[in-house]
Amino acid sequence: MSTSLNLISLSQDITKYLFTPILIFGVVGGCFNLLIFLSLRIFRENSCAFYLTIASLANIGSLLSGLLWRLMNFGYNIDWTSTSIFYCKFRVFCVQECTLLSFTCICLASIDQFLATSTRLRWQQWCNAKLAHRLVLFFTCLWILHGIIVFPFYNHVFSSVTNQMVCVVTNDILTEYINFGYIITLQGILPIFITILFGYLAYRNVQQISYRTIPLVRRELDKQLTKIVLVQIIYNLFSATPYIIIVLLQHNSSITMDPVNAARLQFANTLSLSLYFLTFACPFYIHVCMSERFRRQFIYVVSKLFYFKNRQRKIAIQPIGLEKEDVY
């Protein structure tokens, strides 16, 4: 019993002191990603950069709807879903929408880079901003419908353990789908397979890109975006896999029946969730560390932003000074 209590207490401490910086740095990094991708014209006109922009927005949504709730609930015992049936349903909808859209955009980005770096001109024509906008709109609507379907099945149920209302799935079939269809397939196996396959094909194309007669600016942009996407794919593989394994183990009733094993599994679940949410928190920092060109672009955008603010401040102050001179 003492081992179980120690593990539960340790899980709570990890939730408090590990999830908090992940949330803060993740949201800040996501905002920096949006700032860079939306500020530079070279990114605004590129289809792969558009996918990464939408993924950054979805990552922020995943952190605020998923990680923030877990931090408050398991770290500070504050469960907002137990007091509001609307938030109970809406939070799940936002988590599913943002998470699936994020993984979808990474898949589309890997496919886009494979097509963009291909030697076949016909395949390269599929990489355009117009098609990217349509695909993102289609998958956004698809995942919205996916989230709306589960709305009626999340309800308040009284828990004899906590002696309060909890937000849970009240349909056994939907529970099975969430574990095996949503988490393991849509968040795990499918995006991992797609990104690894097209990431590898894009990497092969980039190895031969220096021998092709294409404009230097486009060549460097393709190399930069392919490197960013490839590193993101590898990181997602190692950060999402432990969580999928823990979900499979939690579904095994023979393991969870023992209190000590259940506590160990909860502790492992907390650690795996920290890695899992780093998938949404770390893209900006991965881009900065792995791409020297992205670092220069980040410095350029931030310095330009501060220069513009200082210039606006001087312009606002100058007329006041002139008025004083006129008076005296």
C-alpha cells in the first residue's frame, strides 16, 4: 500500500513540476512558430509551411485543452469537467480536433515535401497553396464531425472513489474505439506509418536535389523544410510510442487489478504523457536547434518586430516634443 501511495504522490509531483514548463514553453514556442511562418512571404506562399503553420495552431489548442486540464486535475485536484457538463463535452471535442489536425498536418507536410522534391514535374504541381488550403479545410471539417459524434456519449457519472461527478464515456463501444481506433490508430500507427514512409522518400529526393537545375532559393527552402519535417517525424516517433504502449497495457485488466501494478502503470502513464505532450510543445525548439536558416529567420523577424515598435513609439512621442517647443 505504501508503494502505491508513494507512486501516486510522485505522479502528482511530476504532473505539477513537469507539465507546467511544458505548457508554458509549448504555448510560447507555438506562438513564435506562427509569428515566423506568417511574417515571411517565402513561408506564406509555400504549401508545406502552411501545413506547419496550421499544425502550430493545432498544437497550441492541444496544449490548452489537453495538457492544461491534466495539470489542473491531476496536479492540483481541480477538475473543471466535473462542474460543467458543457466543458466536459467541449474539452474532449477540442482535444480530438486539435490533436488529429496536428498529426494530419504533419502527414500532409511529409507528403508535400516528397512531391516537392520529386524529379517528376507533374508531381511537383500538386504542391501549391490552393490545394493545401482545400485539404486543411476538408480534414478540419472531417475531424469536427468526428468530434461531434462523441458529444452525446460523454456525461457526468458519480464516482464512489472521489465522491464527486466525473466526466467519462458512458458507451462501451465508444470506449473501445477511443482506445484502439482514436489513440492507437489515428494518433499512433497511421500517422507514424505515413510520415516515416514519405519522410524517407523525401530524404532520398533531397540527397539528389543538388544535381538538379532548380533555382537556388527554392532548393534551399526545400532542403530546410524537409530537414524540419524529418526531425519532427523522428521526434514524434519516440515521443508518441510510449504513450500508445501504456494505453495498450492499461486495457489489460489482469495488470490493472493489482493496486501496486495499477499505481506503477499510472506513474508510467504520467511519464509517457509528458513525452506525448512534448510532441506539441517542442516543434519550434526543434526547428531552431536543427536549422541554422530558421534561426536567422527567427532573429530577423523578432528584431524587425522590436524595431517597428520602437519606431512607432518615437513617432508617437515626437509630436508632443514639437508642441512643447512651440509653446516655449
